[in-house]
Amino acid sequence: MAPDSPSSGNDSPSTIPGMVRIGLGHDSHRLVPGGPLRIGGTEIPFDKHLDGHSDADVLLHALSDALLGAAALEDIGHWFPDTDPANQDRDSAELLVACYQEVCQHGYQLVNADCVVHAQQPRIGPHREAICKRIASLLAVDTGCISVKAKTGEGLGPVGRGEMIQAECVVLLQAVTMGTGEGGKRNE
Ligand code: MG
């Protein structure tokens, strides 16, 4: 994946096999009329959807940011800027896969991801298993590597009023190759 700007401006550190790195991702999108809703690469029956430049899949955006962040590879907006018309209405599953490929090229693999979706409506809980399977399939990892939890906004704030949905993810990466950390070069 080529960055959309000349340089990431951030040399990722050297990798040593077995080394682990943590990453954090957060995202939020506004709910607007018209379904279906798309979260975690999974369509959920609802009369609203998330508004954004891409398909606004809040969970996949947060997960992509967590993966990139763990490898010090900037964020999803760096690789797929919302100023690029090519990214309009784009399938965030494609973006997630591309981000993880970049992470893998830097010598890492995913150990596990733990995610939280904050939504007053619809209830995400009944869809958690399908979402976990979908994400695991996209990343080619065991389903047991992916955790998705669902929280309501307890009726408080913009989430609680049903105006938006938020997602947070933490991931753990493990280095699998010795690497220079520069431009994806590896010493194998
Ligand atoms: Mg987003």
C-alpha cells in the first residue's frame, strides 16, 4: 500500500521477533436516516446508517487505527484521506485489510483485538458473534483473537440520544521478523 502523501513522517522502530506492541483506536460517526447500518463489516437491520466519506464503518475505522498505531504507522486518515474522491463510499473492509497488510509488511502479526461499540440503538449484542467472525475472516486470524463488546450510552450524551455511534479498540501485535522498521524493509 502506497501512502497518499510523500512520507509517513514517522519511522517505525526496529522489530525483534517476539516483541509486542499495543495500539489504541477510537472513532465516532453520526447516525442519519436510512438503513441498513454497517458495523464491523456486517450489515445490521436498522432505519439509520452512519454518515461519513467512506462507508463510515465506525468499528473497522477504530480497529484500523489501532493496528496502524501499534506499528507507529500513522492513522487511517493518513493512508486513506477523506479529501480523496477515491475513498468516497469506500468499503471499510478494504481499508482494514490494506492497513493490516501494511502492518504485516513491517514484520508484525495480530495477537488479539478487543473492541467496544457504544450504541444506544440498535442493540449490537445479538450481532457480536457475526461481527467477530467477519473481522477474523478479513484479518485471516482465529475468531478467538477478536473480541467485540457492546455498550449503550445509558441514555446520556450524543450516543445515548441516538445521534452517533462510537467504537474503541485495543490491539496487541507481535513481531514475527527481525526488521529495520524503515519503509517496511526486513532482515530475515
Ligand atoms: Mg471514521
